[in-house]
Amino acid sequence: MANKKETKTTKEPVVKKSTVKKTAVKKPVKKVTETKVITKIEVKKDELKKTEIVSKKEKISLKDKLKNFFNSPQPLFVVFIFIILGLLFYNIQYSKHDTIYVGHYTGDNGTVGAIHCFTNHKINVFYATTATYDGEDKKLYAYEIGYYYEDGEDLKPFVIRSGKMDTGVSVKQIINENSYFNISELATSKVKFTEDAMQKMDKLHFVVYGATKKDSDVVDFVIDYPIEFDHIV
């Protein structure tokens, strides 16, 4: 009999009460988290609706502003200003290519009365009057005469003439017959009026190189007139 009583006391369910309490605690936690998520979603929807309404109003206002702008005389003034600026820019670029050089030389041994050089984007012109020589006259058997421009310490030929004779010819005669120049050239050809020459046109020299010995190319006679430019436009 004593063994039966002991088995009854051990079968009483002590664990069931604790399991009921645990499930009761978990249920309200789930409900709280669900309500929080719902409120967050509703707020985002309201914000999106507000931004959409504002953007629509902005689009409508921009359209109205553009319509009012193009219906007003303001676009005509803007176009007119751009046309004027374009013409001014064109004239500035065009005038950069228009240059006139005017020069001369007066020295103890001779003169060059006038030199004119005109250049633009279409045609280039060089004109020089006949030079004079008042120094000691000599007989030359070969000569090179014309205008050279400075290139550092050297002189490079711009427009020149040359000749070689069997009999000696007077320096004064050679200068009188060969120092006059009137040359024109298209700006695109660049035969005489090269870019280098045009950049140094204000540094011209009238030069005569001569050989006083027959059948000789050795230069032993030189005349050099540096041109003074009075006016450059």
C-alpha cells in the first residue's frame, strides 16, 4: 500500500503551469511589433503623396513661365544681343588680319623714299620706291639686291633680285634698275609672304650684296639700309 501512494504524488503535472505563462507573455509582443510597422508604412505613403503634389505644381509653374517668356518680346532682345556679339567677334577676328606698314630710310650714303606693305586675309601687297646710293661707286660682276627681314642675328630674303655679268656694272646703276618693287600675292599661296616674313615685316632691311671680282661669288661689297617704320595700322 505504501508504494501506490508514492506513485500518485509523482504524477502531478508541475510543468504545465509554467508553459501556459510563457505563451501568454509572447502574444502581446507580436501585436506591438505589427502595429509599429503599419504606422511606418502609412507615414511614407503620405510623404510620397505630398511630394507628388508639389512636383506637379512646380511643373505647371515652369510651363507657365516658359509660355510667358516666349510670348513676351524678351526672346527677340536676347537673339538681337547675340547677333550683335557675333558680328563684333567677327569684326575683331577680321581686323586682326588687316595690317598696313609704312616706312622709309634716310642715311648718309642713300635713301629709300617709301615702303608700303598691306596684308589681310585675301591679298598681300608690298611696294617700295627706287632707292638711291650716294656712296663710293664700284663695278660689280655679281649682285643680290632686295629686302630682307631680321631673324635673330641673321637676315633672311623677303623679295630679292640677283644677276651675274661678264663686264662690271656700276652699283648706282644696279640699284636704280633693281630696287623698285611692287608685288602682290594671294594670302593662301604664301610664296613670298610666308608666316615668318609677315610676323617680322616691321624689321626689314634694304640690302645689296656684290662681288667686285669677275667670275667670283665671294661677296666683298655690302650695302645695308635698316628701314624705319613710321606707321603700323
